[in-house]
Amino acid sequence: MAAEKRSRPPRQKKERIPRQEMPVRPPEERIRDFNEVACGFTEELALTEAKRCLQCPTHPCVGGCPVSIDIPGFIHLVTEGDFIGAAHKIKETNLLPAVCGRVCPQEEQCEQVCVVAKIDKPVGIGRLERFVADYEREQGAVELPEIAPPSGKKVAVVGSGPSGITVAYELLQAGHQVTIFEALHTLGGVLVYGIPEFRLPKSIVAAEIETIKKMGAEIKLDMLIGKTRTIDQLMEEDGFDAVFIGTGAGLPMFLNIPGENLNGISSANEFLTRVNLMKAYREEYVTPVKVGKRVAVIGAGNVAMDAARSAKRVGGEDTEVSIIYRRARDQMPARAEEIHHAEEEGIIFNLLTNPVRFIGDDKNNVQQVECIKMELGEPDESGRRRPIPIEGSEHIIPADTVIVALGTRPRRFIAETTPDLKTSKWGTFLADEETGKTTKKGVFAGGDIVTGSATVIKAMGAGRAAAKAINEYLAGS
Amino acid sequence: MYKIVKKKVLAPKITRFTVEAPEVARARKPGQFVVIRAEETGERVPLTIVDSDSEKGTIDVIVQEAGFSTHDICCFQEGDAFLDVLGPLGKPTHIENFGTVVCIGGGVGIAVLYPIAKGLKEAGNTVITINGARNKELVILEEELEKVSDELIITTDDGSYGIKGFGSTVLQGLIDEGRKIDFVVAIGPTIMMKVVAEVTRPYKIPTIASLNAIMIDGTGMCGVCRVTVGDEVKFACVDGPEFDAHLVNFDEQIAKHHYYDHEQACQMEKIIAAAEQERS
């Protein structure tokens, strides 16, 4: 028959496995506590998801990862059920997989370039990373990496956030003596003061950082370099052969509009530090945190989402929390997943809306935000369409708590006390992107202090690159 | 851990601690402060460094029990240790030979004033110190201030010691007498600093105030210590704690001090309840 000539019998089509969803706690339950929102893969889900990886020869995912994790390698081990082996594989280049599996924007990195994404949703690399890291930790199977014989070199790491921790991990492996200087009372930087417990449990951060201590890093808390000691003192008096600066971007930006110093208006840094670092949400901790009945969060990045969702939890169910953002939905800088979770938790989005001034009562407590409606004009230098105020559209949004989440800039303690370290007009250090080399010999920098506020994983990538350069520098010195 | 090597109650609810903090002791300058977290569940509390001994590696702080956390700190004894002491923070006082300087302090602000008066004296200034307190019992650091001042005037609100009245009135008197005053340092309750600023403003006498803002990290990260100075917003922790008293918006600072009144009251109730339970 003609039809038979034209087509062969249909090939048995291999059934395509859909991307496995990670179980998440229902919104009405999770907004009552600070426990983690996402529950992680089960073994079955992990095995199923891992099978979706094609083990393609080009593995663009590795290039998409700022710390070049051997992604096909670890996923292959997952398919074999060797979860601990998979975790060890990741830790060859990344000390913090349980952290990164939770907070990395995989959708714009490894998963964005995944070959499977050409025909279907990409492999859930982040979820798998999180699963194997949690499995390893819960099984008590965390192993220390091999450490080279002592080099006799001393390195100071300033700041214990993602970049500093990564540098310390790499340099300890190379046999150098490492001292970490941290200004706060806990290691971890933004991982402990910024990102909330419900997104990144602090016990997990502490467990991953513990490795550094076990590897022999000396930890000096309550040391603000630039105040307690200067970079020059570390190098000239304290005998450090090299210094890595990973002090991040800690200075919060404000709107600079009238009424911004009223009571009840805080930076996201303040609000999140009270809740996360100072644990204000727990009864036995003394630091207060105050959330009224109507909370306005200004900004729409990940930090704004963290602040809004934390405010909902602190304030309780009848607290109304809204985001005020001057651009449109598509331009919100937060991860889609964070926006989705915020919406599920009842956060209101006032988009194309810009605060003009804050209005307080006779006690100087904020009561209202006067806003103006915006419309989108031509693209600006960031490539996003510029928001333009609509004349006469001023209106009042009632708010007794306002949290300003407009990003952060570097602080200047080190720049002010180290004249030969050159900075940009924004206060970021001038440093070679490939090596972290600054304008001062023996001093390297990486993370937000160089780039301005970015992501955890980008800071870790910068840390890895700087560690390589520091190793080379020390070998030559 | 930062060991308390000496504790001395100076006046009711005012305690001086000498604490081992060698790194802070060797770096500090007059006008700077530390942030102390006494224990795991405690707040981070900013306290001015009153004195230090770089050889012994100790610093001195003076704490006034004003709320839950300062009460908690004052319960610590010699031999105990604070969990965290971070510093020195803030900008040191700008010290030079101005000529004749009036150092005017009220209450526990005297603790902040003393190292500055000492620094100004060492720089060659003629130092007139006005030490104000509510009553005789609350006058602190009299002996120390005597040593670093060319003239020491004590005032009490109730007249139980020294001159009856406010320090600001004494300052006005000095000005009215025609004394040449080149510089004024005012440290104490916010309302007192505001009054002093108004006294010196008509005579354009350069005046600085040291703000006792609420802080968390103390390193410029949270911005809770924001203060309006002229047209600008500054952070007391990194840009201060001292500012031009003629430019500071003191009313805003006073309002800020009351923002956590309710939370403070709740915590104090807890202390009282716990104390009562212990007694029964």
C-alpha cells in the first residue's frame, strides 16, 4: 500500500521524563513560621530527575557555573545512587553546595544553557545539588579535602561571606595558613545576616562553614579591618604574605526623599539583620523587630522579596505587605521563583509606582507613603525601559512600616585606611576580573566589593579565581 | 570572649567595666566606641570607650542601666566575660589646640566626655568642664575630670551638690561674663545637647555633639543610626558619633529614642516578673 511505502511504522517513542517538581510547604502553613519553604527532593525524585540529564559531550552547564562544578559528573553519580560520591564530586570546586543549591539563580546559569532546555524544561541541577549536599550532611559523610603540606605562607582573608569562605577553602587545600577576619559575631556574611532562615537555614550555613575550621583556618571574629587593624598592619606587622578582601557591599542605599528618617522606616539590611543575625523572631532573643499592620517594601529584587516575606511572618496573617516598584513586572530583578513564592504568601505588588515622600504622625512615626504612578518610556543605559512619572497621579499608600530595599554599596573602612588601594567612584575596588589583583601588591579582592551587589555564586566564582592567583603569587614570592 | 577584669559601681545604675580587649585597646582614639554583645541572646549595644590601657590590653566602658540590655550587661561580674566586643568604631574626635574649650556633659554622657576632655587638655587647650547630674549621687568621674580640666564646674538639678540648675545655664553665664570660648563639646541626653546648641548658636561658637543613637552592627550596614545633619543624612556609627551640633536635627533623634519604648517596657516587665519569682 502506498501509505506503507511512505512511512515506516512509528518508532517507539522513548517517554520523556518531565522535570520533577520539588515539594514545597503550602503558603498558609509556612507563613506562620521561619522553617524552610522548599522541602528538597526525595531519593526517588532525585533519581528520576537525574535520569533526565543527557550526559551530553558538550556539557555547556559547566561553563554556565561560575565555579565550574562537574555537573554531568555529579549527576551521573546520582543516577547510580551514589549520592555521597556526587556530593564529594561537587565539593571538588564548591565548598557550599547546600547553600548554592538553595540560593543560586540556576535559571540564568547552568540550567539556562542545559541542552535539554532546547526541547523541554532544563534538568533541575540546583535541586539535585541541594539534595546530594543535604544527603551527605545528614548521613554524616562530610569529608575534608586533601591538604597539601604546609607552604609556610600566611594569608589574611577579610570578610567571611561567600567569596572569603571560598578563598579560604582553596588556600587551605594548597597548604597555606589562613586567618579569617570577620567584623560580625558570626561567620557567613550575607548568608547569615541577609538571607532569611526560611530560604537558607542557618544551621546549614554553619555546617558547611565548619569544614573551613576543621581544615585549620584561624577565625577572628569582632575584627573590623580598617578600624581594629589596617591592611598595612596585617602585611607589615602581622606577617601576612597576601591579603584577600571580600568585604562585600554592606552600605544600604536610600531613596533620599522627604520623610525618610521617620520612625518605622528602615533599610532591608536593618530589618533582615534584626530578624536573621539577631534572631528577633525568636522569643528568647532580646533584639526587637517591629512590624505594623501595613508594610511597604520599596524595591523588587531578591532582598525586597526576602524582606516582604519576613515581614509577613513577623507581623502575622493580618499584616498586609506590599511591594512598591517603579518599573513593571517583567523588569523586577528578583528570581521568578522568589516572586512566585511571595505572591503565594499574599504579598501585594504595586508596580509602576514610585514613592515621592513619607508622611508621619505627631510622634514622627511613618503613616503614609505618597507615591506617583509611572509609565515606561525609552530604554535607559541598563537596557530596561525607563519609568517616567505620570503627572497628577500622586496617591497615598498607608504604611506604618517601610522597608527600603534598593541595593547596597561597599563601605569605605579599608579604602580610607589603605591609600594605595584604588577604588571607583562607587567605592568598589579596582581589581582584575580574572585574578582579583588590586592596585596594591599582594592584595586581592573579589565579590561585591569589586562588582557591586551581585549574587552568592558570582562572589564564590571570584573567590576561586582570586585563590588561584594568590597561589601563583605566593609561589613566586 | 572578653574577660571583665574589674567592675565598679560608680553611682546607682551606673557601672564601670574594665574589659580585656587588646586589639581594641591598641587601636582606639578618644571619641570612639565599641559594640558589646554580652551573651548569645543579647542585643548589640554601642558603648563609648572611656579609657584604655594598651599595655594591659584593656578598655573601660561605663554603662547606665536604661533598659533591658544595659541592665543585663550590668549583671555581669568581675571574672565573667562578654561574648563579643567589636571596635574601635566611629570617627575619633578631631582634637587640636582651639584655645579655650568648654566640655559640657550630662548624666552618663560624662563617660563619653572624659576621654575627649583629656585629649583636648593634652593638645594644649584651656579646658573648662561642666559636669551636670540630676543629684549628688549621680555625679561621676569627678576626680578624673578634675585632673584634665583647668576649671571644673559641677551642677545638679536639685542643688544637692555644686551649682543648682542645668549646665547650659552655666555655659550661658560664662558667655555673658565675656569669657572667650573657642569651642564647645556637648555630650549627654539629646535634649541637653539641643539646648546647648541653642545657647552657642547666636555667638557662632563651634559646637559638637556626640549622639547616642540606637545601633545594631555599628559598622555602617543597617542605617538605624541615621541622623539628619543640615541637608544631609549621615550614619552616626561611621560618620559620627560626633556632629556639628548647630546642624543636627535633635528632634528627630529624640523621636527615634522613643520608637521601641513599648518593646523596652515589655522586656523590663519580664525582668521584674523574674526577680519577683526568685524572691517568692
